[in-house]
Amino acid sequence: MLRGPESRLRLVSVLFALVFLIILGRLVWLQVIVRAEWKEEVDVLLDRPYGLPAPPPGVIVDRNGDLLVGNAPVYAVGADVSLITTITDTLQAAADLSPLLGRDVTSVQADLAVEDRTWVRLAWAIGGEAAYKLEDLKAEEWYWLTLEPTWERYYAEGALASHTLGFSNDEGYGYGIEAFHYRLLKPQPAVAQGEVDAASEPYPEEMAQGKLRAVQGTDLTLTIDRTIQAFVEGELDRAMADYGAYGGTILVVNPKTGAILASVSRPAYDPARRSEYADEQRNLFVDPAISVPYEPGSVFKVITAAAAVDSGGVGRDWSYYDSGAVEYGGAVIRNFDRQAYGPQDLQGLLSSSLNVGAATLSTQVMGADVFYRYVRAFGFGQLTGIELAAEVPGFVHLPTDWDWTDSTLATNSFGQGIAVTPLQMVTAVSALANHGTMMAPYIVAERRYSDGTVVPTTPRPLGQPVSRATADYIAELMANTVSDRYDKARVPGYPMAGKSGTAQIPVSGGYDPVEVVTSFIGFGPVPDPEVVILVKLDRPQIEPHLRWGTQTAAPLFQSVASRLFVLLGVPPTVAVVEP
């Protein structure tokens, strides 16, 4: 029988043994049995992705370094709704936040009261005074607000060059340069995986190891000249108002390099306000200069004439008899005025814009194989490769297509039944201005990388669709056409070459009997042109007898060219004779 101190000592020993076994068992449970689960939870808390605030995307400037697209600092706003404790807080917070977020109070309230998530996005980009007020609210009252520093694109000139600049979403889909060069413009964030403290900040040693290295986006310098762009936009707006046109496009290109100095299309939009446009207005985002093909009409005759001369079928002494109509492939081709012009040469064909003459060249002088070989050589039916999103190739019916007919050969010769983009048309005619060499159009002059490397764009020939002799001869004929027939396109002091066009608009079952697209394309000063200018007006609403390229597009061409030479510092090449 145990007595006194011995029994108490043994009891204490047993209790110590039991406690030890319990502790040992718990340690075995934690360190062996459930170790993996606990380690996973600890890793989630301490070993997490972390990063520095995102660096800015690349900026876009014009050829002179003037800012077109920059970046404004903003907050992406969210809420850790798991920390909101009362309905009263939800209601009051929604009332405080809705005016700062630009949202309806009911929708903000619904987001804050969500039950199936712990965190919600409240707004993507809040800047200015609203951002400062959100900072105060987070510090003083609504600590569960999350304010993530980020960047919003800032369009320094508003809607200027909107189609060219464009925009993109977070996945890179969109329009213009912003979408085409999304990966270049987008910064590389500084993100790493490692141990963080309670505030989700990386430990000093992690920072010291240089794991975080952010790279800002690549800056782009464009060939666009802001001053020229603004002037041309104003001229197009004025002409559309004068003629009641539904839309229009003007392109200004350097034929020697392919650099685009101005690209203007209407209707346009404001990229900074793109979210405000209704769904039915989203077609405004599409750039007509590269994405909306049209039938070019008579301006295409210069391509047909160049092909006929270059292929050897037509010389300076070539002529034909214009009876006012010619039948080919079951279609009767007539001149625009239904008149017969009698004996004509190539100069008369272009100066009087004779459909019969153009059809004669394609059907009797060249034939389908030769004609379409040149059409393709001039780039029609193919992408130009311009650095803008959503370019389309247009459409050319070829003899190998199931729906091609013999009559297509005749109508294509004067720009009917063939669909081109304004950029394709100006690129092709630039080959005639540049002595036969067709340069690839480009709109990015150079790229400036974050490490200081500057990569300029090297002008690139697309090919030589016709010889120098052919190009110079056609340019001579176009110059004679302007000086002899197109007084509304003449520019005092500068010899110009050009061709007008008036194209019917295809509709179901044929062509619209009234509506037309008028255009003029020209270059100068000849014989060494500095610019090629394409002018296109869609559906001018004026008297029918004035709905011609010579009456609408030619005067607009003249007003653009006259001022353009001054802006570019191109001196007159001939004396101006006062009337």
C-alpha cells in the first residue's frame, strides 16, 4: 500500500507521462500526419506572387515628337467584401462610392453585397480628383477598398487621327496601331514568387536579389505629321459639309518611301470615349482607309493604261476608234456620257475618261492573263502589310474564280466590279509617281525600346510593277490631263498629275442609279513628286449633274495640295502667272 509522499510522486509522474504522450502525439499529428496540409496553408500565406506597380505602356508620338497617345495614372478599384460587416456599411459605402466611380448607386450596392465572392472589381480606371477622394475614404473609413495603381491611355489631341491610333482591350483586340502593336506597347510587369510579409510586401532580401524588374512598353514614333493631319481633317470636314457627303477618306503618302503623312477618314470617333458608343455605333471604329473596300471607278484607268504600255501592246502612236460602245462577254460597255469620241489615243482615253477605251485595252490589247498579272503586281487583292489592325485585301475576280466571266475583264478595266481599299489605290499610283517602284506603305517611323535602343523603319520596295519608262509616260499623260482638263485640280506653281473617278455603288441586283463615290488621285510636283494624295467622298448629296469626281473630289485635292506643299516646305517649280 502506497503511502503519503510516494503515492503523490507516482501520481505526478503518471500525469507528466500522460501530458508528454499527448504533446508527443500532437507533434506527430502536426509534423507527420497533417504536415502537408498545414505547409500548404502556410505557403499560401507567406509564399505568394508579388510585384511592383505596373510600368507605363509605350507612348505614341508624331514624326516631330509631339505626343499623340500617352498615359495617365489611375486606380483599378476593388473591394474586399468579406471585411464589410453590416448592411448599414454597405448602403453608406455605395452612396459614398457611386459618384466617384461614375456608377449607379444601386449597382455599386449590389456588388458590395455579393455573397459568393470575397473580392469584387468596382472600376477599372479612376483618376483625377476622384482618385484622391478614394484614397481619403480608404484611409479614413472604408479600409476594405483596394486601390491598384495602373495606367489609362491618354489621347493628347482628342479625336485627331482616331482611326490610325485606335485602341485595344486587355487581350490586344481592337483597332489601329494600338491593337496591331499591342505586344510592343504593353509593358512587362514585375512579378515574382516568394515570401511576403503580412502586408504582402516582399522581404528585403527578395528585393535585394533583383527579382523584380519591370520593363515599360516600347515607344512608337509615327510618320504622321500632327499639323498636316489636323489640316487635312479640317479640309475633309469642310468638303463633307459643302457636298453633304456621308463619309470620306484622304490619304497623303510620300511615294519615294511609302511613309504616310496623313490618314483621315470620316465618320470618326473619340478613342478616349469609346465605351460611351452604343453597339450600333461600333462600326465607327472601323478604318475606311484600310478596312472598307470600294469600287474605284475611273481612277483605275491609269493602272489599265500602265499595264497596256508596259506589256508592249501600246506605244505612243497607238490609237483606236471610239464608237461610244463596245460589247464583250455579253456586256455592252458605254462611255460615262453615252457619247462617241471617234479616233482617240492613250492621252484622249485618260483625259476624257473613256470606258470604251479602257475596255479595249483590257480585252483587245492585253487579254485576261496579262491584265490580271499586272493587277496583282500593283498589289490589288492583297494586303499591303500596313501596321494597322483589321486591314482587308479587297477583292479581285480572277479567271480561275468560279464566278468570273468574260465581261468582268471589260468592266474591271475602268474600276467596276473590282473592290480596293484607299490604301491599296494610293500605293499602286505611288508606283507611277516613283518611276515604277512601288514602296510598302508604313506608318511607324521608329521604335524606341526601354533600354534606349532605337530601331528606325527602313523603307521597303514592294516590287516594280512597271518599268521606269512606263511609269514616267503614264505620269506625263496624267499631268497633261490635269493641265488640259482638270482646272479644279491645278495648283499654282506646282505641276500636278492626276485622275478623277466617279463610281456607282453596288447594290443587290446591280448598281444604285443615283448614289456614287467620287474620287481624285494625284501627285506632284512632277516630274519628281513629293506626295501622292487620294481624295474620296462617299455619296455626295448635291445636284446630280455635279456628282462627279471633277466637281467634288478635284477641288478638295487642290485645297489639300496647295497648303500641303507650304507645310512641307516644297518650293514652287514654275512661276505663277497672275491672271
